[in-house]
Amino acid sequence: MRVGGWLGGLLLTTVAAPVAAEPDDPLQMTVDPADRAVMAEAASAVAGNPPDLARLDAVLAKLPRPTPLRGMVQAARAAVFASKDRVGDAVTAVEEAMRLLPDDPRPKLLAVHILTFAGSPQRAADLWMQASRESPERARLSHHYVMSALTGRLLDLGDRERAERINARLGEIGFATSLAPERSSAALARTYGEVRAKRDDLAIQSVTAIGDPDDLLTLYVDRRYQALWPRIAEWATPTLDGQSRRYLEELRADWTAADDFDTATAYARQLASLGAYPAVVSLFLPMFDRIVPGEYREGTEFLTPVVARSLVKVGRPADARALLDKVAAAMPTNNGGSDLNILAARMMLDANQLGWAATLSRADAFLARAKQLGSSINSSATLQVRAMRACALAGLGRAGEAQEDTAGVLIAEAVMPGPAMQLHLCHRDAAMGRALIVRRLADERTRDWAMRFVQPIKPDAFTPYEKLTEPVAEAIRSAPDVRAAVEKVGRILPQPVLESLPDSFDPFRSRPTAEPLDDSAI
């Protein structure tokens, strides 16, 4: 579970910044004489940066009664346990904190973090919704990584309704820490809600708030949203290039302002999705000069795979390996699973070169590490690795050993069809791939995935693995039964969209600068 300095912001310290409609402070609520005798000690222990668990335990032993002060200490203990990946202890402590401070949103927001990575995202979602009503000011400061993980895990469970409610609520309260992708997701969720409520006029108005052109594409090819198609074409242009340019400018503005790995990742992912691999390498590889052993930078684990893949795409696989090795060497031992991002990237690097023995070894290492971390690892990532493991075994002529992985991937296809399609592609089984698409088109929960798969694509600088699988994918897209199934629920666009940079966008036009603004800029 990824943690950082932001976790401490959830602790119930007496020095927390005041917020409108703040609940009663646990210290102010302390009236029991015995509790008041240890109140100063409790406040000092909680205010540690970070809090010391031994001190908190000592204070807790002096607070045997179910009082608000004990709830404050338990919340602090829960945060410390979470930072140490002691999930069971964290859950126990935060549950008690919520019982003892039922009207305070802060233990609930702490529980959202803990329960999201403890395998209970649905309860985490409900608690966040409750906290967002009690204190939208605090809820809007939720960390974007946690909220992204929460909605991702809800989608892994097939609970799109909760995920969309969370995204819509984030938009309603003005999610202060959101990045451009989260802002777009909030607007998309709001649009879904308006369409379901048969308020097409409001849905049409919300189109302009959707930043990510990929989100617009989801609406643009699905007949459930046909009433929005003319407005989307007018606003984004029929090829969506107009919105693609605006979104790239939004992502670039976020990055140039913050110059951090989180904003860089969002921008790099979008550039890579448009095939702008040289730009990704040129803009973001220099950021890794900031990484030295023992001085890990939070967020590096997400940017690294994007840059590594881009290096492969521009013909520099050795540099991709060197980058992955450098980031792995800088990562602390207790990294909460961040190393899995690097393990997965190494696995895909080997797979893209058809290095099946190395792919199998990487997959085994990933799955062993994920097993150690338990429910804190999202199931979609594990399924993708299991699918690639099955592909590696098949490539080594050992397909009989992949039965368990294959079954695990296929049984989840109704919620997570991507890994199942990966299996069919690497097995070069177009018939199974066609059947999967037809089934997923018929299911509203997975229709958006299937509709995106069948859209035409632009030839790319294919890796050896993609050269093996892309002809199979094209056979699936062009199959008459697939096209007939698509026409019942959506449409296939006449040409590829969102496959290259819009003509009017120059990714090299501006970069972050450490230079201060001159006087005339203020």
C-alpha cells in the first residue's frame, strides 16, 4: 500500500488547519478526569511526525474507557499501522476510532485509505460518500492516488455504479487534488448519470466538461449516448482532434506548473497513447536524473513503465532495461508494493521481445510478491500478469502448465475482459476472441471496452510480440459477426481516431522551469 506524508494529514491532531463546520475536537470533548490527566501526553504522541507507535500504545493503555480521546489515539495508531503494512491492525484500530468518533469525518477518510487496500473498496466508497457529506472541505483534499485506486478496485469488482457515484461526487465538491484525468472522469460520471435519468439536455451540456478525448470516444461510439453525438462532433471535431489538443494542453499545463512525477505520468501516458514515443523519451527521461539510490521519489513507479515502453518503441530496449534497473535500485525495501510496477514493466519488456523464459520468471516473481502483499494489490494487475504467464508457457511449449492461470483469467472475463483477450491474442485464437467481443458487447458493463477494441487503429512501430498478435486482433475487428454485433449497440468509426498527435500540437513547446516569475508577471 503506497503511503506518504499525505497520510499524516488525516490524523486527528490539535494543530490541524481549521475547516468550516469542523466537528468537535476530541480534546475539547474530553471531560473524564482520568482522560484529562493524560490529554497532554496523548496530544503529544499523536502530533509526532510521524507518530511513534510505542508512545501511542503507552497512551492507549491509560485510556481504557470508550471516550473520544481514545478514538483520537486509535486513529493515529491506524495510520501508523497502515504505513507499516500491518493491515489487520490498521483495520481494527480505525474501526474503533470510527465507533468512538461517529460524527467526525476524519476517521472515515482514514478508513477509506485503509479499507481500499485491505480488500473492502465497497465499504471504503460508502464511507467516503458519508464523509463527503459531513465535510466536503476535507473530502475534496483526498489524495488522488487513493481515489484512483478506490474507483479502480470498484471497477475490478464490476461495481460501476459505486465508481461512477464516487467520480460524480468528486466533481460536485471540487476535488482539490485531482489531476486532469480525474477531472475528466468526474465529468464523464456526471454525464452517465444525466443520461440514465433521461436528462439528455443536461448531458449534452456536460460534454464540454469532459477533458479526456478517450472519455468522449466512449460516448461517441455507443448508441446509448447517440443523442450526444452531434454535440461531441461540434465540440471536439468529428475526429476528436480538437479535444485531443485541448486535453494535451491541459496536461502539459499541469506538468509545467507542478514539475512532479504524478503530473508527468498523466501527460506521458497521453502522449504515448498517441504514439508520440520520441516526445515521451525526450521530455521525461531526464526526470530520472533526480533519482539516486536511497532517495526514492514518490510517483516514480508509475512514470517509469511509460518511459521504458517508449524507449522500446524508439528502438532503445537496452536503455529501457537500464532505466528499470535504476528505479528498482532506488526503491526502499518497504515500498508497499510499488516495486510491482517495475516487475510488471520488466515482464512486458521481455514479452515484447518474445523472451518467454524471462517473461515467465518475471511473472512468477510478480505473483509471489503480490501474494505476500495480499488484498492491497488490485486484482486486475494480477490477472494481466497471469494472462502473460500463460502466454509465456505457451510460447515455451508448456501450455499444459497454464491451466490454472488460464481458468483464473477466463472466469473473470465478465468484469475484466482485457486479460482474457490477451490470452486469445497470444494463442492466435481469433474465434475465441470474436466470441469474447460479441459477449462483451451484449453486456452493458463491458460494452465500452468492447467498443473501443473494435475501432480501427493506425499502424504503429510494432514490437515482435505485437507483430505476432496484431493480425489476430485485426481479424477479430473485421469479422462479419463482430461487426454485426457492433451495429446493434454502437458504431465503428470510418477512420482511426486518437492514434496520433493533433497537427496543431507541439509537445516540445514548453517545459517546466525553475526560474521565478519576473515582476511583470504578478
